[in-house]
Amino acid sequence: MSIERAANALAGVDVFATGSAWLPPDLLDRVADESGVSDRALAHATAATSLGVDLAFVDSDGDSAVAEVDALHEADIATVWAVPGVFGRICENLGWTEALRLTVADPGALAVRLDEALHEALEAARRGPLAGADALLVADELAGASGPLLPPDYALDALVPCYHRLAAEAVLSGLPALFHSDGDVRVLFPSISRAGFSAVHLAGLSPAQFAVDAAAARNAGLVVLGGLSAPAALGVSRDAGARVGAFAASLGGVIVCDDGGITTLEELAGVQVALEAARESYRRVQG
């Protein structure tokens, strides 16, 4: 665990680093019960310490977000302030089906809602530096396992300018800006990079597709986080970790991280084993 190592990795220095994505509140409560700590902030630090990670996502909307930043820093773990993106906020209000329909049928009808969502996201983003976070992440789900959820033209024309504003908030505070989406969003990588993001968290991909998307992200100048699926790690933890560790060593610029799917103590333990195998595999490949 090392805040300095995380900072170097996010800056593109070719060092091996690991991370953990979102840990839901009910899981943190179970960690607290198992470990005997008093609150979710300490539970988050306990879970991240057990994983041995260099950075951990903190949900900006969580009741204990600021306390989690402090607790993780006490454990020498960097914090990524994770902010829900603009399209997800619209979908929460309209419903996914209606929001997706309008991106095709009447994109202009979403303009006012988009401005409101950006305002909310900017407020959440500004709380990150005040809390002492080390990086800002904007999370919008723009694709699924079978491809984009919404027209790429809409994402490029309407959403990327919003992401640019959010990335600028991070840059103004001297923080790296990260972007997250499930699925294959390779078409957005060049625009995301130009918008000011320096890294992407990839999730919801098979190992083969992760390798393809990670290479594309690196070609766009983006550091990559991901490579481990929490449910998939169960039962094949060491193999999954060894594979992504070797891949990180060969490609460079990859922070081995779960995809945000940890929901049980069993999955947490499986990811812990996978991360240990990734470290061993990386060292072996590097010689």
C-alpha cells in the first residue's frame, strides 16, 4: 500500500499498483462486524488494507465519504473520489428506457436535464478536493456487454463536453481525472483523453475484451484501471490474477483493480487472492 505509488501510477510512471473499486455500504457493514471496527470508514480502510491496494474508490454520495478518505489515508492508501456522471443522473429521474429513447428520438429534450445534471455533478466533484481526495473519477454507464447503450454521436456531442467541465475541476485542484464506464467504450477514448482525463476504469468486460480495450486506451494516452471481475474471481482467483498481472507487465500503464462488483465477503477474499497472484506474476514477468 502506498499513496506515492498510486500517484506515480496514475501519472503514467511504469510502476505496478493495485486498486479497489466501489465497496457497497452493506458489505462495509459486514466487514465492520467481522473485524470489530466501529464504523464504515474504518471498515473501508480495513477491507482495502486486507486487499493490499494502493488506491481505493470512495463514493462521493456516501454518508461517510469524508471519513473514508481520512481513514484510507491513515492506512497509506490513495483515494479516488467517485462522482456519478451526468447521463446516469438523468436516467435516475427519467428511467433508463425513456432516457435512452430520447437520445435517439429527441436529444434536444434532454438539454435542460443535462444542464441540471452537470450542475449536480460539479457540486459533487468540488467536494472531493475539500475532502482531501487524491483523484477524481466520473462514472457514467454508456455501454453494456453487447455494445453501446446510447448513440456514440450523442455521447460525443452532448456528454463529452460535460465530462470536459468535470475533468477541468480536477485539474484546477491538481488532481488526476479518471473516467469509468462498463462495456466497450473504445470509440470515446480519444475524446476522453482530449477532455482532460488521464485514466479510465474499465469494467464489465471479458478478459479478452479487457485486453483489447486496455491496449486502445493506452494508445490514446490513458492509464488503465481494471482487469478483475469479482464474481469471476471466485474459484479461479489465482489464475485470473496471474493473467492480469502478466498483462500489466507486458503493456505497462495498467493499475490492476476489480471492476466494482464486490458484494460479498467471499468475493472480497477472492479478489484478495487474485491481487496477490497479480503481484507475483508481474514481478516474475519483469524479472
